Amino acid sequence: MSIFRSIASLMLLCASCLEAVAAIAVLDTSSRNHESEKSGDWSRSVYSATYMCDIAGYDYIVTDSLDLALDQDMVLISNCISKFSFSPEEWSEISDWVGGGGVLLAPALRSVDSESSAIVDSLFGVVSAQSGVRGSGRRLINWNPDFFSIPELEYIDEENERATSIGDVKSFGLAAGSADVLARFDSGEAAVVRNLYGNGRAYLVQMAWRDVVQRNQLNRDLNASRQYNNGFEPSSDVWPLFLRSIYASTHELSVWKFTVPAGYTQLLVPTHDCDSRTAYDAMHFMSDYEQSLGMKGHYFLTVHYFSDKKNFGHSYLSDFYNDETIPLSAALLEAGHTVGSHSICHFPDFNKTDNVDVVGRDEYAFRATCEDGVSRGASTWAELVLSKQILEADLGNKVRSFRSGHLCVNKDMPMMLEEGDYAFHSCYTGGDLLSEFPFFGRMENKWEGELSDVLTMQLHISDVYNNKEGVPPLNDDSWDSHPAPDEWYAAMQKLRGNYASAILLVHPNREWKMTLQKRLVDMLDAAEVGLYNFEDYGDFWLDRLNADYSYSFENDSRTLTVVADTALMLRSRLTFAVEVNGAVPEKVVIADPDGEDVMEAELRQISGSRYLVIPVCYDYGKTEAVGTTEASSVGGQGIYDVSGRRVGSGDGAASLLDSLPKGRLHSQGQGFIQKNNELIPNTRFNIQNSTF
């Protein structure tokens, strides 16, 4: 049934003993369905299906050929099923393929022709499909507790996953026959079914992928979002995680690109919006704290360089970006942190701006202002591109990231982000988009817009509590007893269950803001949760999304070989997850596609049947301690985990070893290394780049 992909490094293993692995096929049925939307990246349906595969982390192909699709182990149909999708002969071929061991996942069954209905009903184990309408009263998909223990629902274990929000989008009720009803709409009809058919399985989800993936990414959900900030809203993520679980549960061994770098199971990514004079004056507290951890924080700087009072006669913002605060900004870079743009004017109604004038710095100072919440003279070009030019000219660094004031987004932003040569933006919350993982948006935020090259990185938790019911505002009077750190930690625990990291926003305008962040950091499991720089995390995702790989497993020697770009892996700290339903590999090798570079790797168990493939050259379990013997950027002696966090200090190797989570190191400087119980003094080291 399957086409076995060649492995470039077969010389490492006996080719005759290899058990090769086939890809998931995304079957593009746009043309078959006579749909008007373009195929490929412009297809909202195909895009949504491929994004599910990207987050699931499994290798996949996209094809409109049924024959090629059925050469793979699993088929994901892109578009809803209609009477035009397949002929009766093709339905019979699909049925035979599933019966022979294939795995099929399809979106909504809308209709089939009369000649195919018996085959389709038998394949999916259903009686009939009902027409999809908006306003049908179906707003939630409630997963069936009778099936919570099956592996396909492993990730659906939190309240907001078990009641998946869909809002008022079109959905298609279903009457199930012999199929297992894994979930029902809140109106009672079957929403997700599984049919064990012959030696294979057929899954049916009575929703269009575009309505549960791309619609939410465009922020066009129809009242589906339940919590904007400081919560857990995974309703889009349920579907790629469901896909991952289906594939893993139907294979004895499978390998997918892990969603967290460096061997961790989650990251905390602190970011800071500096949008007032008090923030510039107090941000050194946060900078010093993060520097003491040996980590690089990320600071989004608002460059309001003129006074609204002086130029327009009313108070909006002062000229807090000036000769006094520019050196404070430069000090952030000197401390090893990174900076991005947080606009010029921080407009509260920036979502309504419809102007992209290219305007000079002097002219903009006498044009752009805001009064009573209404801006005038605003230019999206200036807020994104001019702000970047100002920062780069004043600080001499490359600005790669943008966050808008008040997280306001307008239709011209995607184009201006590319115009400004940004790599990342963080202008949405995960709760707003019902998704926690990064993605590439679309031009003009339109369904049919071209995909942007700028990565969208949602923030998840923050110090913004102005309007949350039942929780007091976070201010000088309430902060010490405020539940913010506990809420942040609770949200992170839920995210971690999906191997999703958390981007944190803390405005560094008070010293106690640093204390709140420290309280959160102190709660985290240092062995599992790393502290990471925002742009480093973005680079990891860019590399992960671009990383091609293949794998094979030799039964006799129980050796797993992963073929991937080793240079990319070292650069991004990419790791792979291994799902095992049979023999656990005893040896793991990572080989470059040209077969020249080979890295030994180790397996680290992170759940009952799931392991991480961690290259030995990442120094996990090999280097036990690092201590600086001279003043460095963090000062004095210290030991650091792989994300840069300072985890201990002391005058000798013994005290360092006592306080160290074994094998989690990352630092640079002149000092000593304790490796394999041998003290190596006066060694120049840079563990982050795997060199000594």
C-alpha cells in the first residue's frame, strides 16, 4: 500500500532490515468539489489542513491525486465532502484502502450521490448527514467521556478542550450508526465519529477545517473566543493535536518535530512593553533581574519622540523617548537583551487606521496625535517602518520584531510588517485567536490574502487585568496579594500539557513588576521549563516549520535513524518526539541528508510512550557543571541551564553540582567545566553553540 521514502544515510544500517515510514497525504479536493477558491497556500481549506500537519509535526505531502494519496499510511481530506468529491468507483477504492489498514480523517460529510451513499455510510459508520446552517444552536463540541481513555483523545484533557468552542459557524449534524461517537454538538447531534473498518479506521469531523483553523487565525471567529488573556483557549489547537494522536496511535513507532526546543517540554518567553516614561526609568529592575538569571529578555520600545502637549496643545504622550532614555535603551543591548518596536504613538484605535503614508520623522511629529481616544494623522507605515528606522539608527542594532499598542491590528499591518523587513510580530493573544502556536498570517487579514513571511507569535499571559471579572486591577496597592503569578502558572500548566510555550507580557514600569515575574519563575520546574528569548524562540519556529526530515527503524538492532539538517538542528535546538507502541529503540542516530554528519542521540522519556530525541552534542547528561571564574555579564561565579537561567552559584565544583539540574547547561565565558567527573580549568566555553 505504501510508498517507502528513501533514507540518505542507509549506509549506516542494513537496508534490508529497515522498516520505512510513509507520510500523511493531504488530499486537495478543491477542484473535485468545483470550489472557487484557489488551491495551494491560497486555499483556506488546504492551508488549514497543512497547518494542522505542521503543528502535529509529522511529515506530509499535498496532492490532488487520489492514487498518490492512497500510497500513504494516512489521508487527511482538505475540503468538506460533497457529491462531487469522489465517484462511486473512487469511494470503493477508498473503502478498500481503509479496510486494508489505511487511516482516513475527513471534514464534514455534506452530501454524496445515491450510488455512493451505501459505501460512504458503511465506511464512516453513519446513517445520514444533516445540512449545515449558521445559527443552528451548535456552539460547542462536547467530547464523549466514554472515550477519554482512548489514545486519540490524549490531548483533550482540559475543560476548554473537552468543551471545544466553535461559535456560530456553519456545522453539520450527523446521525451515527455503528461508529463510535467521540464528540457531540451541544445540540445533541454527532460531531466527531470514529469507525473501525476492517484493518483501518475512518474519522469524520462535521466541521470545515477552515472554520476551526484559518477563521480563528484571521480573528474572524463568530463569538467563539471565551477568554482574551491569562487563560487557556485551545479550541483551534484541538484539531492538530487530534491529528497527531490519531497518527501516533495507529503506528508502532512514529517521529514528529517537537514544538519546544532544547530538550524542554515548555518555555517561558518573557517580553516587556516599554510605552511610558516610567517604563524607561524602571526597566533596569527587570533587566538586572533577567541578567542575573543569565537570560536574554526582550523589550518592545515605544519611540514617542515628541510632546503632544507642546505640538498639539493637549496631553496624550510626552516625549519620553529622548536623549535621557535612548542610553537606557542602549543599556538593554549591552546587558545582552533584545529590543523590538512597540510603535511610535501607541494609538488605542490603531485598528481603524487606514493610511500608509511614507512620512518623515519631523513631519510625523506635527501630524500624528490622539485626543479622547481618537487618533488623527496616523500612518501604519510610520508606526511600523519609521519606528524601526529610528531604533536602528539610535541603537545600531537590527530590529526584527513588532508589537502594536493595545494589540490593535489593521488591514495594512501585514504589508507594512514585510515592508519593514520584520521577522516576527506579537499583536494578538492566544485567547483571542483560540490558538497557542505560531503561524503566518495573510495580507490584509483576508481569507484569500497571500501568506505573509512574518511569523505571528501570540502572547498568552500578561500583567493586564483591567477588565477581568472577579480579579482586581493590578496596581501599586494590590500587587503584593494579587493572584497574577498563580494565574500565569495555572495557564502555563495547561499549555504545557500540549507542549505549548507561554509568551509573557510584563510592563516594566514598576520594580514590583519584576517581583511578580520572579514569583512565576520560582514556581517553574527548572528541569522541564526553560527561559527563552523571544526572538530565539521565533527563530526556532522558523526553523521547525522549514525543517524536512525522515526516519526509519531497524527491528533487529532496534536502531532509530532520523535524517535531518544537522546544522539547522544545532542552530535552533530542534528536537524530535518519538511515539512508541511497540519496541523502544535502543540506539538513536541523527544523520545529515548527505550522510556525512552523524550525531549520536539519546532518548528521554517525557510520558508513558513518548520520548524526546536529544542529540548528545547538546551536552545533555555529559556536562555536569559550569562555573565562571571571572566577572561576566551576570557577575561572579554561577551555573546556568540550557536556556540561560542561573540555577546556582558557589566557589567550587561540589557546591555547583549540588545545586544543578543535571545536564541542563548553557553559558559562555572563561571558567571551568566539570565534565565526566573531571575538572577542566580555564576553559573558554560556549555551551549554547555546543563548542568548548
